[in-house]
Amino acid sequence: MAEHPGVQVTVVRFVDGKAGSDEQSEVTLRPSHTKNADRSYTFSTAVVDTHKEKELDEAAVAEFRQRMGSLVRFEERVVVGNVVEEVVSIGKSREYGLVVVGKGRLPSTMVAQLAVRPAEHPELGPIGDALASSGHGVTSSVLVVQQHDMTNADEVPVSVVVDGHAHEHDAEAAKGTPMEEP
């Protein structure tokens, strides 16, 4: 797509504005036996080396930027508050005809905290769901992609644990807003 003269590709990478602070919360996803997979987001609860995953992400971004050069506009947006608002603003902007988002099995801290949001389209993940759900005024087409990973293939509804405290919210308690950090 990026090589087509009539297409402008912009890659937006969201960076957690709290990532550099000492107060960053540790988010753990645990299987939830009280949630239904048809109405809740699902994630892998596999134990992974988050430091290694971050290094792999950084290497992939660096390789992509080097390979694509000036064919692709690359933006990093620091998110301090609600990542859903940032993503939905892109979809509503009318600047982009197609928004492609990745559905991670092992989500970042920003996305993991969204696991408690009520889901209209849970199979799309929290970000894809926010873009595809009715009532947000998103005018862009949305494509959600996910890489298959046999080692982390089992996905289940989850409860969110922030700094050792479980946060099991029902849909009404979390209606439309991400969980606030304690």
C-alpha cells in the first residue's frame, strides 16, 4: 500500500505516558471464571518476559522504519489518559480512510486495563471494539489484524490485577470508561 502513489500511509504508535514514571502500575491478567467469552475481551494469560517482548517490539519498529523510509509517515503519540479516546479521535478525524489495528494476545499495560470495559464486539479486542462500536462517530473503515502464535494460542476472559489488587468489574460498573488506576 505504501508504494502506491495515491496512498499515504501513517503509522501511529501509542506510547504510555506513564511508562517512564516510578508510579507505573503492574498489570496482570488472570483467567476469570465469572466472565463469558461471548461478551468479554479475551487475552492470553501466558507468563512472558515483558522486557524481551519490549525489545522485540522496538527492533520490529526500527526495522520497519528503516525499510519503509519516507514512504510511510511515522508518529508516536504519548498517551497519559484514555487510549480509547486517542484511537477513536483518529477514526473520527476523516483524515484516514482505513484504520488498521493489531489485536495483541499479550496487551500493553494501557490496553490490558481496558479488559473491564463492556464489549460490543469482543472478538476485535478493546481497541478494535472501540472503533467498530456504534455511537462513537467513527467514519474510517476498520481492519483488525492478529498474528497467530501457537505458544500463546489459548485466550480466555480475564480479570485485571493492578499492583496486586483484583479489579473484576461488571459491564455496568465499567460502562464506557477504562478502569482507573488506584
